[in-house]
Amino acid sequence: MKRQLLLYTGLFLALGACATANQPISDEAMGLSKTSVFNDPAPAAFDYPAERPGAGTRYEQSYHTAPPMIPHDISAFVPVTQSKNLCLSCHQNAAMAGQAVPKGVPTPMPVSHYSDLASGKLDGSRAVCTLCHAPQAKVDPLVENRLGAGR
Ligand code: HEC
Ligand code: HEC
């Protein structure tokens, strides 16, 4: 009798453990947004920086080799096309590439952005700046990047 009771208790516990291991994941816990994946929430409105170039503050680089975010208004400079690239008028400065500049002065494009540094010729793969560089709005990251920032 005692033996049988033990057996039943054991069986009951084992079944219980199986049941917990096979618990379905709630649809609230699947995504990063912590709401049901069936929800279609309206995203919060946000604004890109309205500061004119020179009045912006450089952002910290998200991770080493990340293209820096644009800290100023670019609405007057887009779209960037083959025949019209206003970004270059401020950022193309081969003689200063890689060097620090005072606040308010356009950051010179790095060495990698020129096909020939002596003549200051733009590398074709960098022609459309907005392919890699984007303005940044004040939005808290969904998930913190703990790999470390800085350049
Ligand atoms: C009128 C000059 C001017 C124009 C045009 C301009 N910028 Fe800038 N840019 C600046 C200045 C000045 C800064 C430094 C931050 C500040 O003072 O606003 C800057 C900063 C940046 C940075 C951040 C660099 C860093 O050090 O973190 C990026 C990226 C950038 N600009 C990209 C662009 C792109 C892409 C365009 C074209 C769509 C553009 N800029 C057009 C002047 C300009
Ligand atoms: C293919 C992607 C790509 C394109 C296109 C591109 N960039 Fe960059 N840019 C980068 C990356 C990546 C870095 C960071 C370089 C590093 O970490 O070594 C960078 C850095 C910069 C910086 C900061 C330099 C510094 O010393 O901090 C400026 C300014 C800049 N780019 C401007 C431009 C402009 C203006 C254009 C268009 C003419 C452009 N970039 C096109 C990827 C790109």
C-alpha cells in the first residue's frame, strides 16, 4: 500500500514536471514590445532633430565602426542623388580627414570615404550618404546595447 502510494506520488510529480516544461509561451512574452503579438499598437510620434547644421551635438557611436547618426536637420539636403549632394559641401574635407574639429564645425568625412585622398575624390560606394547615415530621434532603445559604445 505504502509502495503504491509512493509510486503514484512519483508519477504525479513526473507528470507535473512535464506539464511545466511544455507550457506554451504566452503571446505577450514573445515580442520585445511586451504586448500581445496580435496587437497593432500605434507607434509613438517622434521628431528628427530640428537643429541646423552647426547647432547639433554629435551622438555617441552605437558601436565601433557604426556609421555615426546625423545630429542635424537634413530636410533641405535630401534626396541625395548623383548630381546633387549637398552633404559634400560641408563634409568633404580630405585634408582634415580623421582629425578632430571644434564643436559646430562639420566633421570631415573619414579616409575610407575617398578613393583618392590627395585629390579629395569621393569613393563611389559612399556617394549616397543617407544609405548609411540617418538622423536620430530621441527614442529610448527597446533593448539596451551592452556591447559597449565609443569610437
Ligand atoms: C551646412 C553644412 C552641413 C551640411 C549641408 C550637412 N552637414 Fe552634416 N554636419 C555639419 C556639422 C557642423 C556637423 C557637426 C554637428 C553639428 O554641429 O551640428 C555635422 C555632423 C554630421 C554627422 C555626425 C558626425 C559625427 O562626428 O558624429 C553626420 C553623420 C553628418 N553630419 C552627415 C550629413 C549628411 C548625410 C548630410 C547630407 C544629407 C549632411 N551631414 C549635411 C554640417 C553639415
Ligand atoms: C556604406 C556606408 C556609408 C556611406 C554611403 C557613407 N558613410 Fe560616412 N561613415 C560610414 C561609417 C561606417 C563611418 C564610421 C567610420 C569608422 O568607424 O571608422 C562613417 C563616418 C562618417 C563621418 C564621421 C567621421 C569621424 O571622423 O567621426 C562623417 C562626417 C561621414 N561619415 C559623412 C558621410 C557623408 C557626407 C557621406 C556621403 C558623401 C557618407 N558619410 C557616406 C559609413 C558610410
